[in-house]
Amino acid sequence: MQPRSPRCLSAAVAGCFILSAAAAQAQVMPFRGNLGPGLSPQDSQLLFESIARLNAAEPAKVGRSEGWSNPQTNSSGTSTILRVFHSGGMVCHRLRHHIVIDGQQPGRDYRLSWCRTSTGEWKSKG
């Protein structure tokens, strides 16, 4: 059996990395594919930081909101708790995410449920 070239191995590793990164992005970016040109990586980071703050706030209260804004892209948003409930033994929050991309009003609303897993991590249930 002939050893494979380092270039071939590097390409295979890079391909696996890209595929796994795409799968991870799809899991953590539930808005993917719905935002057109969409959020920049910085916008996404700010959005998910605001969601994390909202989910971590105790006690969770319907109506509580967290906002984010990126002056570099003129994008912004707010996430608001619509409902607190239990599903499959997990605490869940139904959130409305209002997102404005590049200052283009009126923006769009997305409703997603986020549930805290047994490890304490919050995951989107859609």
C-alpha cells in the first residue's frame, strides 16, 4: 500500500473540518437561510450573546427582553420571552427575535424555543 501524499491528507482534513463547521453552524444558527444576505459573523455573535443573557436571567419572566446592536453593520435586534414552559423534562423559553439587517426596517420576527439540556446548555428546538 502506497502512503498518501501530505497534500491529499491536508485536503481530506480540511474537507472534514468544513463539513463539521457547516453542521455546527446550522445547529447554532437557526436563522440560517432566512435572512437573505444576512447577519455578519459579528452580528450573529451579538445576537447569540443577547440570547444567552436572556436565557440565563433568573427568574425567567414573560416580557423580559435583551437587545443587541452593531454600529459597523447597522444591524440590530431584540429577543423577548413569550412563554416559559417545560418540555421533555427541560426548562424552555419561547422567544421572539426581532432582527433588523443593515437598518432595513421594519425587520423580521422569528419565533424559536430554546431549552436547557441536562448539561446546562441552551439549544434551539425550532
